[in-house]
Amino acid sequence: MSRIVTVGAAQLGPIAQTETRHQVVTRLLSLMQRAKRHGCDLVVFPELALTTFFPRWYFEKQEEIDSFFERSMPGRETQPLFDLARALGMGFYLGYAELVVEGGRTRRFNTSILVNKSGEIISKYRKIHLPGHAEHEPWRRFQHLEKRYFEVGNLSWPVVRAPLNEGSAGLYGMAICNDRRWPETYRVMGLQGVEMVLLGYNTPVHNPPAPEHDALSNFHNELVMQSGAYQNGTWVVGVAKAGCEEGVDQIGNSIIVAPSGEIVAACSTLGDEVAIARCDLDLCNSYKNTTFNFARHREPEHYRMIVERKGAVLPK
Ligand code: ING
């Protein structure tokens, strides 16, 4: 029996700063219902899907910053997502700002979770590649203060075996936004045999340090996910928070990419929309067992020698 998972890329349009968690969760529930009507097993929401993309602003007061974070997941306002997942028999990926006390201190992460068809959290990931800057930079049209508001993730990129698809379970991994631009993200999961990478993003069209890239925003978005998918023989699902959010234009371009690197589904608006694809996880093997058979063709010792000779810093 083929292992098919029907996936809904549940793109969100802008979330205003004034929107309450209840209003946003209502939008998410509606997208889940729409996805279920099209037979989805799994829905993928964007990064920081419960609030506006607040790292665009410089806040002095910690209590203002913390208003964008979740202290528990599920919490009172997000519990309906878990209840609906269970009622519909449909899993979901959700990005959110996580505030947690660990090791006796308060920690803040840009986090995603994977929830199964029974409404249970089966995996958690904390964003490792935090773009932007840590101090207020008034020269920018808008800020990108993820380095100020979040710690670097401490969970690596876990890959879990989950029964989200038909047939025997598949191998699912997660990433968040800027992670998708770095080949290591996909390779760390590729070395674990990942068959589907789920990720959400908030990507402004304008990148203040490199405005000459602005016109290529969608091209780069597709390029990195298509190459990550092909070079690791995995499906990749990338989902945007799109549109003009608090005066900042963010790309849409949510896509579902096959292990071949082909885009098989895409959103075409900048609003709340679900793009759907039936993804055959066994298609991964057509690449993992041939062109990207790591055991037969990859030479990590060779890479290590070259990298060390040039004095590059090796990942720990
Ligand atoms: N956003 C952007 C992203 O990586 C960015 C930051 C935009 C980096 C444009 C480079 C170019 O898609 C987040 N949230 O990481």
C-alpha cells in the first residue's frame, strides 16, 4: 500500500497587532475545516501563526514583548485547535512564540510543534537560524529583532516517525523560516531519513541589508525549498504569513515541493488560503536509493579534511 499523506499548506494573510488570540484561532479553525473538506491528513500553518510578526518592532518593556508569547501549549485559547484536530482526525504544524521556564530561568524561543491526528504534540522544534539583529537599528524601514527576542533553538532538527499518512508511518521533520535558506537544515534531517519537512515563514519582500534581492524574494523562496527537497530526497511544505501586515509587505508563495524538486501545489493569493497535494512518501526512495544514496555516494571524511585544512569552523 502506498504511503500517501494529503497535506494542506494553510497560508495566513496578515495578522494585525490588535487581533486577539481568539480571532486568530478562529481563522486557523476555519482553515482546518476547509482542509478537512478536501481530505487532508495534515495542515501546516506559518511561523508565529498566533500573532503579528512582532520582531518588526523595537519594544523596551519586556511585558509588551511577552504579550506575544504563549506560556503553555495548548493553552486556554489554543486548546480548540487540538480539540478540532482530534475531532477531524487531522494533524497540524503550528509556529508560535514559546515562553518557558527551563533550568530555573525564563527562556524564549521561536517554536513549532507537530500535533498528530489524536491532538497530541509528537514533536517540537525551536528555530536555530535567527536572522536580523539584536539592537534597534533606526536606519531600517522596519526592524527584524529575532536575535533580541528569541534564544537560538536547542533541540536540533528532530525527525519523528508518525502515522499521519495512509499505510505505514512516515518520517517528519520541522524547520522555521530562515532555516529554509541554509542547506544544513535539510541535510541534518536528510541524514535522519526525513520524508517530509514542514516549515512556516514570515518573509518581508524588502530585505533592508540587501534591497537588490527584493525582486528575487519569491524566486529565492522557491529555490531553497526545491533544492533542499531534491538534495535530500524529501517533501518540503513551506507556508507563509502573507500580505501587507502592519505596513510591511510579506511574500506569500506557499508551496508543496516533491522530492523531485517540483512544486506540486502553491497558493495564489496573499490571504488565508489552503493549497493541497496528495504526497506519496514512497517517492522519496526514488532519490534516496539512487542519486542521493548517502551511504554509497557521500564522502563525509573527504569534506571534513578539506574544511579542516581551510580552518573552517566545523559544526559540533
Ligand atoms: N524571515 C526572513 C526569512 O528568512 C529574511 C528573513 C528575509 C532573510 C529576506 C533574508 C532575506 O525568510 C524570517 N522570519 O526568518
